[in-house]
Amino acid sequence: MRFAAVLNQDGGTLRTTDVSAFAGRLRQTLEAAGHSVQVDIVAGHKIAAALERAVTRRNVDVVIAGGGDGTISTAASLLMNKKKALAILPAGTMNLFARGLGIPQTLDAALKSLADGEVTAVDMASANGQPFVHQFSIGMHARMVQLRENMEFGSRLGKMRASVRAAWATIKNPHTLKVTLTIGQAEIVTRATGISISNNLFGEGHLPYADDPTGGVLGIYVSVARRRRDLVKLFLAMLRGRWRDSQHVEIHQADKAILKIHSSTKKFSAVMDGELFGLERETVIEIHPSALNVLVPASYAQAKAA
């Protein structure tokens, strides 16, 4: 296969890695397996343009994206509904989309899995036409990310610690949003501390990521917890993957959902694949089955086919 690799030198664990040395190992590993590869190492503010160039190259079968969740989401958005495949080198904090694809969580192990990987099609989702691969959230999650972005951290571990501090600050002072959520023929009017909508249902017993990235449904999670102790229980249940055991979250599934916010506040924020953005008062979230070709480890592809 013909690869084009784009490595975000400012993304996730790559900023504490000798990126040039890693790029050398990347070339050596793929070329030893009979592939060809072009490698670009770019700064974070240039990553979108570099990925777009890689996607438009005619002599490329697979685009490798190396970086955090924002880098991977940008690459997936550019490759949506295209023949070229996405290969992921996970350098983010949680790498939840990569986990759902069976991709090893260290850069060198992930690299080795690409050499004999197989291409398969998985689902994507979108919010008002903006694609995402993992999750769209409002409420507590958005507030947590806003607080975390005002904290300083220089490593993956530092970001995890900052996330815990931001989560606790959010739990101590929770806010609710009055929303209307339309799911199929049902219209739900409620006050929620948070709503998360995922690209396929989260699996049970692990961090929140989809066990089946080809399920063809949105997972819709509505937090009805308001008291501090209930929010703590919900947060711990989320980390343990015990969504269905929690009495503080309502779970729905559908191929489309419409979210309307009722508030006098003029500006709202949402989180999509870990990145903050401005939220409109009405958002249409949809699933797009088999919209993204991805390169996954051969062992993962074989297990799914069995």
C-alpha cells in the first residue's frame, strides 16, 4: 500500500517524543513490509492543511494521522465518504476511537500493527453536518473542557490530572439546561446536567467507547443527576463503563436526534471529539453507516469477521 503520514509534533504524546526518530522507525517498518510512505512532520496549527494535502494526493491509499483526538477527528472528517483509508497513530489522552478499533495504545505498537493491517468500513456521525468519530456533548462535559483549557499541563499525565480537577470543579457547581430532545417519534422535554451522543453505543465494563463501530446507531446519554453525590456516582460509573447500572442516566438509541436548547443565554458550547465549539440552539445529530474506511490490525479484522 501507499501511505502518506502526517505527524502533529504538538499533539498529545508526540510533543514529548523524538518525532524525527519515530518518523524514521515509521519509514523502516512500513518499507520493510513492502509499502511506500511519505512522512510530513508539522506544527499543530498547520495540521489541517497538511492532512488535506495528504488526502488529495492521487498516489496514496492510506493517510496516517499521528496526534491527539483533534488530529484524528480532522483526518476522519476529510476522509469521510472517500476511498482512501485512515490509519491512526494514537497520541491523545484517552484515544477512545482508536480503542474501539482495536488499535494498540503505544505509538510503536500501533505502528507495527499498520504493516499488516486490513481496511474496513466503520460508521461516522455528524452534528449539523460537522462530522465526528466519537462523541458530541453539552452541559457538564463542555464545562469541564472549558475549565481544563485554562489549566497548564505539559504531558498526557498532566492533562489527565487537569481533567480530574476540572471534573471535580464542575461537579461541585453543576448547572442544568432545559432541552427538547427528539428521538424518532418521541419528544423529551427535560432539564439535564449533560447530554452525550456517541457514534454507536458505548460498550460495558470499560472506558466509554463503542465495541461495535459498525452498529449503525447513535448512543444517546442524558444525565438526570443534579445532586453532587449523584454526579460523583455517575462520573465513577462512566469511568468503569457501568452506564446501564446507573439510575442517573437515561440511555436511548436512534439513527437521528434533534436537540433544542431553551435558555436566555446567547452563547452555548459543546464538545465534539474533545474540541470545544459554538453550539446552535437546534442541532441535528445523525449516524452515517460505513462512511469511513480505516486501517485496523489484522487480528481485530479477523475477530470481527469470525
